[in-house]
Amino acid sequence: MFESSVSYTVLPDLGPGAVHLAKATTPALKQRSLKNAIGCTGVGLHSGTKITMVLRPAAANTGILFRRTDIAGGGALVPAHWASVSDTRLNTCVANADGVSVRTIEHLMAALSGCGIDNLIIDINGPEVPVMDGSAAPFLFLVECAGVVEQSAPRRAIKVLKPVIVREDDKMAMLTPGDSFSVAMDIAFDATVIGRQHCHLTLTDGRFKSELSRARTFGFEQEVAAMRAAGLGKGGTLDNAVVISSDGEHVLNDEGLRYDDEFVRHKALDAVGDLYLAGAPLLGHYRGVRTGHALNNRLLREFFADQSAWAYTTISAATPAFADPRTRSAAALLPAYGMMAASA
Ligand SMILES: [Zn+2]
């Protein structure tokens, strides 16, 4: 089995040019990991295979790392990082230099962003994160059940210093400077059940959970066959995706929608997950128009390629988006999601 004390430093130290937002009297926030390991089993949305995943505490400065337990040796490690993104067709997939990959990571990454988890080893026995209910809520629930610990190292963020924009046809994604992390998203579909939708949220403490976490992935009835022919969507059902009727008039799910504008909220959730591949939380505003995983990744690549566009900064408790998030014990509810506690 694997060593219990894994420490992979994938993030460089704060450089001398780091911007310190906090006043000297305001303590810096600390990095965070899980208190206990916790796991879940579910089906991969695209692969259709049953997969078990265990989230394990990791040392400060580890970052978020996937570890394929079905593959022997050091080639099993796959960093959850923008530079590792290898495929963005209907999901975000990361791969290492050996071609070992983990796909559909975006909803899990969104939950880790929402909970402020900096360091984690994610053991996974297959090539895809389980889709669970198609949202980030089950992953948020796992983190809440496992509990969160503060670590000794200061938490840091990446401050957006100037606007960076990427475009493709009628799609656009943009980062602009700001002292908190906010997400604005616009979508437009011919389907009348979607139409035009907009959301704009500053993701201060707790708002990811209440405003975005439960929004499910969605697809169109008429696209299911084509998706499956392309080897995607094999695990998709009405239990893990909102499916829109071929006439665009209604959703096929008996329970209806979780939010009136669940579609745009899910796109915002996806963006939160994709942006957490920056390797640290962003201090700045994100705006997306009809964007998706491909453009979100291009945005990060162009952002980091421009050294004058960003700087590391420590985060203080006074920074609005980073007030210490509350966690609650929900272990008693574990069976509701078919989840299991796991030993560290
Ligand atoms: Zn999604």
C-alpha cells in the first residue's frame, strides 16, 4: 500500500515579491486539509464504470494530487493543475507525463475551492471522478463529514493584477483584478427551458454551498446518442444529470430543477472548479460568456504566461472572500449519499 506520510511540494514558496494584503496585526490564514480520510463510490459520468475515491489528508504545500491506485509506481500521481489539463471535451481531464489521467474532476475541484481545501491526496481506482448526483454537493458533504484542519503554513492566493481575456467565436472568459473572488456567467441556449441566464456571485463564506453547489450538470436528449458514440456520457442518467427534452420545452427529470436558473449556476460551478486548477485561490473577478472547460483552461494558460498579470499573496482573515469557513459534523447523514468513512 502507499506510505501514510506523503509530501509532494508542487507549489513554489512565496517569493520576495509576494504581495501582503494583511496589515501586520492581522494574522494570515493557514493552509487547510482534511482532518480524516473519507471516501465514496459511484459511477463515472463518461466512462460508465464504478469507481471508488478516497480523499486523504496531505501535508502543507502538497496541493491537490490525484493518485491512481489501479496503476503501480510513481506514474500514478496526477497533479490537479492547469498545466496538467489534457482534455476539455465535456469535462476537465488532467494527465501526467506518462499519460495517466483522471477526468471529470471539475465538480470535485469546485467543492474543494468552496471549502478552502489547499492540500489533499485523492486516491482513485479508475480514470474518472464519480459523478455522484451531477453537482458538487456530495463532495462538499464529504469534506464536511471528514472535517477540516488548519496547517502551519500560511494560506496564499493568486492576485489578479490586470485583465486577461480569451475569446473563441461567441464565447469569452476573462479575469480582472479584485480583492475577493467573484464569478459572473452568461449563457444562451435556443431551448426555451434555458433561454438566456445570468448569475453573478461573490463567493464569500458559505455562498458556494448555498448558491452553486447543488446545481447539476445538464445535457440534451437528442445529444445522448452522439455523446455515447464518441465514448462519452456512458454513465449519465436522470439521477446524475438534468436532461432537456428534444423540443427544448422541459426537463425530463421528475423532480424538476433545484434552482430556477440551475443551468447557469452549474456553468458557474464548473468555472469555479476549473479555476481552482490555478493551484491556489484567485483574488479577482471571473466573467464567462457561453464559456466552457476548454476556454477556462486557455484563460489560465494565458493568465500564467503573462508574468505581469498575477502575483502570489498571503491571505488574511480580513480578506472578505476568505473568512474562515464553518464546517459542521454531518457524519450521521453519510448513508444518505452511499458514502463510507475511510481510515487515514
Ligand atoms: Zn459540470
